[in-house]
Amino acid sequence: MPFFLQRASHWLALVAGVIAGVALVALLGVTIADVATRYLSRVTGGAIALSVSGSVELVSYLMLMSLLAAMAANVEKSQVVVEAFTHGLSPAVKTRVHGVYLLGFAVLGWVLFSGLLDSASAATRHGEVTQDLRLPMGPIFAFAAGLSLLLGVRALIHALLGALFGVEAGDAEEKSIKSEAHHGK
């Protein structure tokens, strides 16, 4: 069971990492294009007046997606158990305490998921669109809800690995990679 959970978490982390990377690159692209076109307009005295429509809107939604995906991709590395509370405990107990701590992230992911899913449903029912680009809000909220669910699922997986099986996040990845290399030969 721990091996299956490790593999599932590994693949979910890869998906979330790719989403975070694509969203971040798109965010940077929009920002660079907006700054470059504004600068070009200023340098030419307004003769060339290009602009990126809805750049603030695009950046804000891309930032939302990149942050949610990055949190989902790295949830098991996100918090070191506070040394002040666990300095006298054995590494096995620290791992289990960290697993229990990750249950909080699983709950956070679920709360975000349910709230964003409700927002997506309401936005779709009422035909809400973004202010500048007039993009439908329902799919934006639904995608953010999916990323929040991904955060919750990965946090729950690592909470189970830590609290029940005593498997540390780094150990899980190393064993998973070594096992994959061994099975691949």
C-alpha cells in the first residue's frame, strides 16, 4: 500500500509541477509583453501604441493557478515540523507528527475545493465573466477547484504515509525512483 501511495503522489506531483510551470511561464510572458509594449509606446512618443488587453486580469488568474499547482506539487516539503516542539523526539515520531500536521493541508485543500466548486457552479449559472477579457468565470473557478483537490489529495497521501506508515517524504521519493529504475531494467 505505501508503494502505491508513493507512486500516485509522485505522478500527481509531476502533473501539478507541469501545470505550475506552464502557468508561471505564461504569467511571465504576459508581464514581459505588457511592460515591453508600454515601454515601446513611451519610447516612440505614442506612435506605436500596442497594449496587452487584460494583462492584470491574466496575471492574477495565472498567479492563482501557479500558486495552487505549486502548493500541490510540493505539499510534503512545505513545512518542517517545528524543532522547538519535536527536538527531543525520535525521527520516527517526528515523521508521524509531520504526517498528522499534513492532515491540516488535506482539510485546507478540501475546503478550497468545495468553495471554489460552489463558485464555479454559481458563476456558470449566472453567466459571470471576467471584467476586461469577458472570459467565463466558471471554468476558471473549476480549474482552481481541481488544483485545490489535487493539493488535498497529495496532502492526504503524505499524511497517511507519515502518520500510519512512518514514511518520510524524501524517503518515499527516493524509494520510488530506485524501485522504478529497478523495475525498468
